[in-house]
Amino acid sequence: MSLRYKLLLTFKIVIFCYGVAFGQKIDLDNQGPEIEEVFPDFDYVTLAGNQVSLSSFSDKVVVINVWFVGCTGCKQEEPTLKKITDKYKDRDDVVFLAFAMSNPNKIEKYLQKNGDYGYQQISLTRQEVKEKFGVIISPSHFVIKDGILLSKFIGTPLIPYTSGLDLFQEGIGKAVKGINH
């Protein structure tokens, strides 16, 4: 077994035990919409005041990060997410959105203190994220193109030397290569 696989397996076991300890059954594989299915459309306003909707990005790759202020795994992956957004910053066919399950003031204070990692931030309630997108665990990530979910990464921080990070970057790369200009 590779080190990456062992780390991913260990993290999934920890999450499972956490769910059992607190009386919740967390099924990582069934979080979020199904791959190759239509991702739920949305229409939100970012903290910067920009209107964003999935349907308006039909010719773009949309990368979504679900997180909340206080999430340890979310904080761990921020430097990696910043590197990924920097890689695509000159492309107008890739959009990075964050569904932050915290109130806007808390998100803004957090980003002022810790720095922006390149995603447009949208404040949502946990309930809305659960009901609309089927996600109860963070961090979670989705790669969408033409409204179809191409890949998802649930409950595993995208940090260096993990298979999740490699697969996430590969998923974005495949989606971007499929865009015809």
C-alpha cells in the first residue's frame, strides 16, 4: 500500500469513528450529487457582490469548495488551493467558488487574517448546503462542466502528497482540456 492510500484510508476511518462517536452516520461516498449527473443549479451573490449562477457558466469549468470557518482540514488545504487557483488565474474558462457555511462577517474576518485563497466566497447555511447539495462534511470539492458533475472529493483535505490532491488536479485538468475555444 502506498503512503497516499494509507493516509486517505486513515482519514476516512477517523471521520467514520467521529460520526459513530457523535451518533451520526457519515457516508463519504454518498455525499453530494452523483458523478456524471446534473449538478443542482444555483443563483447566489458572492461576498464581493457579484451575481453567480451555475447556468451562467455553461461554457466554463466550475470548481466548488465547501468549507466553514473553524474547519481544521479546510485551513490545512488553503495553501494548496491557492496554488491551484494561481495556476488557472489567467484563464477565463475556469471559475472557483467557495460555499462557506459561516456568516459573512466571520468569513471576511477569517480571510483578512489568513489571506484569500483565490475562490469567490459565498455565505450559505449548513442547512442549505445539506438540502440543496447533499453535503454535510467539509472540506468537500466539486468539478463541474456544462452543469454536469465530473468529479468530487469529499471530506479529505487537499494537501500535498495525498492521492486526493492528485485526483483533484487531474479532474480540473481533464475538464479544462475538454473546453474548445
